Amino acid sequence: MFDHFGLLAPVYEKFIKPSQPEQLISLLELPAGGRLLDVGGGTGRVSGFLSDLVDEVFIADLSPKMLAQSLNKGGLHPVCSHAEKLPFPEGFFERIIMIDTLHHVCSQQDTAAELWRVLKPGGRIIIEEPNIAHRGVKLIALLEKIALMRSHFLSPEQIQKLFQQFQDDIQIRHDSHISWIIIPK
Ligand SMILES: C[S@@+](CC[C@H](N)C(=O)[O-])C[C@H]1O[C@@H](n2cnc3c(N)ncnc32)[C@H](O)[C@@H]1O
């Protein structure tokens, strides 16, 4: 499988700027004890800001070159892995984030099941995705299709449904073009 993100890795954060994730921190109810997993966390662009707010941060990503960039940030544990088959035991993480990645994975069903499996009871998952109802996001989806990136965008309600086999109480939040799906366990 071609690693598109491996090509982008050296310049990724020049184009997709690291930004202080205040909204995410509040949704995650941080600081908290225990471990946080950033699934498809790439360069650690987002989880780099979270390492002082939990005991440990792991990044699971398919692209070794994206993960290599995360080493510059210090304090993150990069793990090369499919989101669909995570190399961690049940209930290992208190918090899980998946930022701008769910539309890239091969199986969204298997990914949802894995996130739920490795989440500790009492913990929470936050999925952040561009909202496909937004015109700019539709354009990005088209460009990713042209680049053969196998992107498959779900609406926030479809993501909610994906996790409803495990948990009924799932909240959705929006800003102009981003949605957050909040899944407690
Ligand atoms: C758009 S980037 C987002 C990176 C990071 N979450 C961020 O917001 O900066 C998508 C990431 O998902 C990773 N990825 C794609 N499919 C994956 C899969 N099946 N399992 C794990 N990671 C995957 C890519 O390697 C890439 O680093």
C-alpha cells in the first residue's frame, strides 16, 4: 500500500499548522491520570501538546516517516500500527483521540471496535473529523480521491452510529467545519 503521508511527512506541519487544542483538551477532560493514545497521530502535531496533561502519550500510525517526525517532540511513544489492529491489551488507555484520520483507514468498523477494546472503562474517545457537509471539506475529499488516498468521509451521525453498538450515550459537537464525536466508556 502506497504511503502518501510518508511523502508529506517532512513538510506536513508546515502546511497543517500545530495549534493549541483548547477545545480538545476540554472535551477530553484533561488533565487526567493514565495513558492517552493518538490513533493515526502522525507527527504528533496534536498530541505533542497533551504530554504534560496525562502520564504517557502513545501514537499509533501506519506511516514510519510520519512517526519519525514525532521523535523531535520528545516524551511521545511512537508505535507503527494499523488502527484496525492495535498492539495493546484491553483497557490500556484512559483517553483516545483520532484527529483527521477516521476517513483514511481501510476499515472504519474494525477501527471503532479496536478503539473501544483498548479503552479503559471510565475513559473516553474523541474523534475529530472535518465535517463533510461543509463545501471546503467536500473539495478536500475530491482532491484526496484524485490523489488515490482511499478517503471515505462519514457524517458525524454516521460516526456516532459506528460506536452505538458499544454505547448509546454519544455526543456530537461542531464548529464551522470540524466535528467532534465524544464516546465515553
Ligand atoms: C491527515 S493525517 C492526520 C495526522 C494527525 N492526526 C494530525 O492531525 O496531525 C492521517 C494519518 O493517518 C495515518 N493513517 C492512515 N491510515 C491509517 C491506518 N489504517 N492506521 C493507522 N494510521 C493510519 C496516516 O499515516 C497519517 O499519519
